[in-house]
Amino acid sequence: MLNCNEVTHLASDHLDKSLNWKESFSLRMHIAMCKHCKRFIHHLRLTRLCVHGMNNNLASPDDVKHVLDNLPDTNKP
Ligand SMILES: [Zn+2]
């Protein structure tokens, strides 16, 4: 069975579903019994979802130009 250090090294590949069946089985057995690694993988998954969500919500250059063009002119009396 994997130890905690090995699980942290395989965690990203686990989330990418790129582990072979033996690695995947060993990792799943470990996180079934280790609350620390289970929590680590859960937080890694959440972090990846947040980063992915942030990347999809970036404003395009056209969006930025539209906002800047429509800002109120503060130099008007
Ligand atoms: Zn562990």
C-alpha cells in the first residue's frame, strides 16, 4: 500500500484519471483509511475547480475595452 508521501505525489494524476489500475487501486485503498490524504485530495480537487473557474471567467480584451469606454467621465462638471 502507498504511504502518505506517495499519495501526495500521485494526487494530481489521480484527479486527471491518468493512473494505471494498480496505482489507482492503491491510492483509493490508502485514502479510504487515511483521513489526512482524503482531506488533501478533496482540497486539491476544490483548488483545481476554483482555478479552472477563475480562468473561464477572465474578461476578454473586448470586455475590458467595453467597460473602460462606458466609465463615467469624472472630468465633466
Ligand atoms: Zn495518508
